[in-house]
Amino acid sequence: MKILTVVGARPQFIKAAVVSRVVACCDNVKEVIIHTGQHFDKNMSDIFFEEMEIPKPDYNLHINSLSHGAMTGRMLEKIETVIKKEGPDVVVVYGDTNSTIAGALAAKKLHVKVAHVEAGLRSYNMDMPEEINRILTDRISDYLFCPTIASVENLKREGFEQLDNKIFNVGDVMLDAAKFYSKKSSKKSSIISNLDLQEFVLCTIHRAENTDNPKKLQSIFEALNQINKNIKVIVPLHPRTVEKSKNIKVKTDFTIIEPVGYFDIIELLKHCKIVLSDSGGLQKESYFFNKPCITLRNETEWIELTENGFNELAGADTKKILKAFENLINKNIDFNVLLYGDGKAGEKIVNILFSEFSK
Ligand code: UDP
């Protein structure tokens, strides 16, 4: 079986690393990797390939820093050429970025099977570029690998059971990654001692709905300044947010650092008191490492976290963020509920694909 993997952004490197690690142990499976170039700098790309020991991409498309249409269009054209040349049995795409929809669409038009890892998630907010990408990718995928019960239910509600595809609840590959790499992270990362961290809050911000709206970004920064008066706030800041925050008038008193690698983020998660984030991945990782999370958005795809009280939605509203912080910081939460499978999503995905394509 030949798998063609399309990745391009930070969360996809982590998700693909899980599947690549399983594939590397199978004699009869060959993986070809395309890196679209959507994320390209050291801290957003190379570090994940190094730390997670992902095989070097076979193709580097170097497509980045363009508008959504231009980026997706160029990816589509170049991925099509690679698919024609490589003739894979299946193209595997991850998550909800422009690389995801470009990979899926290029494959589908060439009648090559598409597998979508992290299928069925919905925020029901069509203003989000991610929501558009994930809905369209789901619709043209042949194998829908869902991470949660809620994501399977979403697909059923949308009538996917009547379509020509196969739906599997395999659990979340991010849990596989967290379990595997957290065994190594304390030896590999020295971020806690380097930054001399005792009690601290971890925060990340990168969603367009926050970064592209100066009022919202300013309001989040104001909340972080308030929290930072009592407990240190550490923010590994995404390059997009760094760029956009140049337009923000409010002075930042909290600690901004460059984006960090996966081992560092795991150590920050293990040692922090609480997480504030608009990231999909960080919401789940907070729970993996038994930390409450305040989501800096008005909705979440990971509804089981809010339903179980592990996560509170606060949007970008200073008052709501501070209230959620008060609620969660000293709350005694029992994280002993299994929501994302058993940490073997990668094996399940490869086994299913193998049984489909070795017939
Ligand atoms: N991450 C990291 N370094 C950082 C911030 C995030 O390694 O400085 C990791 C973290 O594991 C997170 C993943 O990158 O779950 C995906 O990140 P991002 O927030 O960019 O994407 P999303 O999950 O929102 O799609």
C-alpha cells in the first residue's frame, strides 16, 4: 500500500507524526510526504520534523504567505502533479487547513481515495476558514477518521451515513502524540528551568477571529495583563499574532516568547496552573495534562471538554476571561474521564487503511 500524506501546518506535523511512526513499522506500507510549506520557519515547522522524528518530506512545495485563494489554488495544482507521478492508493489529510482541502480536492478529482484524519468536527461558525476547510474535506473523503463520539454524531446528523464513505471513531491522534512524546519531553526540554518558571499561566493566540480583529486582540491582552499582576503569564506567540499585535495600542506586561517546539509545549503544559488559548490542540492537551482551559473563542469543536467542566468559553471579552479565570484557577477538577480514545488512534488508522488496500 502506498500512502501520500499532505501536511503544511504545525498541528498537522504533530498528527502526521503519529501515523508516520506506525507506518515506519509496517513492511508493506510506503509513505510519501508532501510539505506544502504553509508553515515554513524553524519554530513552526523544522523543529517538529526533528523532535518528532518525522521522515523528511519527499516534496516541499514552498507555498506560503498568500491569500487563502492563492494558497489553496497553488497547492491544488502542485499536489495534483505529485499524485499523478506517485500514484498512491490513498491520500491522507489532517485537520482543517488550506493544505487539508487542497490535498483532498486534488486526490478526489483524480479518483484517488481520500482519508481525513480529524473528521466530523464542527464549530458551526462558517466565518472560520477552518470550518469551511473541514466541512468540504469531509464531504469528499472516502475514509472519515473521527476523534470523538460528538464528531461521529455531527456526520450522522448531516446525512453522511447515506453517502459513499466509511466513518470510524478511532480516537484522537493528538492523545497518541501527547502520551508518546511526554515520556521524552522532560529529558529533551529545559524550558522550565531556562525561563525560571514557578507558578505560571500558559497562553496561546493565533485564530484569525482574534488576530484579525484589533479590538478582540486588545481585549485579550488586557485580560492577560490583569492576570499577570498575580501570576506570571507566558505566551509563545504565533508569527501571525506577532505581526498583528504591532497594531495594538495596549502595552503588554506579560511574557511573550517565540513559538516553542513540541517538547517545550508539553513541559509548559505539565507545569502550568491553567491554560488560556484559542487553539484546538491546546484545549485537548490541557485536559491530557490535567489542566483547566479557558478558550478564547465563543464556540468549540471539542464540546466534551466544556460539557465535563474542563474548559470554559470566554471569547475575547476581558471580563468573561477574568471571570472564567476566577472560576477555574482553584477549582478541584476530576480529569478522570476518557474522552479521546485509548491513545492508539494511529495504529487503528493504519490497520483500517491496510485492510482496505491490501485486498
Ligand atoms: N504547539 C507547539 N508550540 C507552540 C504552540 C503550540 O508545539 O508554541 C503545539 C501544540 O501541541 C498544539 C499544536 O502545536 O496543540 C497545534 O497548534 P495550533 O494551536 O497552532 O493549532 P490548532 O490546534 O489550533 O489547529
